[in-house]
Amino acid sequence: MGVWNTEIKGNDTTLDIYSNFFDKYNYGGNQVWVSEEIKTEFADYFSDSEDRNNSLFGLALAQWETKSLEPEILKEVKEIIDSGTDLELWKKLGADEKTLKKRKTKLQDFLKLISTEKPKTKRRVRPNFEFTTNELVRISTADGTKEFRINEEFTNGKYIHTSGIMEWNSGGGAGILYFNGEGKKVSAKWIDNNNLEIGLATKKWTLS
């Protein structure tokens, strides 16, 4: 486990569960749906002997903060803490007596916290959106009346899709092509001022 941080959120596993829960929750996800998504997405964590406890702690804390703590999750967390199995795991992994004593106190405080319903649900935090593009193609007609661009589009660094946009120098524009596939080879050329050929891997389209 590396550095012994006795805080409930003092390890990567708990933080992964907790942070991912709120990523989904802040985007508008219903608490029940978010919890099921977390259980599925991190199924390996919840079934791993070394990660299971911290996974349950992370989920329990997130559910408690959103007033959606499942009775079964609370029961599992209580059994882990009351039975001392988490402390036994820490001891097996090499924690000394001083560390175990601190961890025990943190666990007891945590159980006391989530055993009492939170007065108010934690507010959703509106995510910050950063929109960026990676330009793949930019070509103009010979007469300069139109420009065609193909961009890969990203939100907060995550790929969304690839789009093709036509713009007229007189004003206005339109999206004429969308597909998924980051890093795909794509090309385009004007056949004449009114006809455009677009190539994607082995496929080609001619637009008029």
C-alpha cells in the first residue's frame, strides 16, 4: 500500500470510487443509477481482497453525501469495521501498531458519521467544460468561395467525434459530416468549385 495514510480517502482505491461517483453525479446522474454504474465499472475492485474494503468505503461515503446510502452497503461497512477485518488486512500488509491505532480511530469516526443521515444532499457542482479541436483537413475552393474543414473534437481532453464543416466566405456554414474514430486517416479534395471528394480509409464520398 506504499505510504500509510489512515484517512478514509487516503488511498487511490477509495478516491477512484468516490471521484468517479461524483463525476457522474455532477453531470446529472441519478444517485441510484450512478451507484449501479460504479459497481459495474469497478467490479474488479469490489471483488479484490485488498481493494474491496476501500471500495465500499468510497461508495458508502459518496452515497451518504448524496443521501442515497443503501442499507446493505452500510451493513457491509459496519461488519468490516466492527469485525476488525480491515485492520487485519492492514496488519497483514505491514502496518505497524501506531498506524493501526490511528486507522481504527478513523474507521470508528467514519462509521459514526455515515450511521447518521446527512442533513442536506451535497450539491452538484457544474463541471467545467473545455472544448478543443484537432484540425485534420482545411481546404478552399479554387475560386475561394468555400472552405471545408475536418476536425476531431474533444471535451476536457476526451474525444467526442470527428466533424466536417463547410463554410462560405459570404457568411454561414453547415455541418455535413460526422463520424466516430479518433486518429482515423481522412482526406478531402475539391473536384471543382461545387464538388468535394472525401476519403476515409478505403471509403470515399462525393458531395455536391
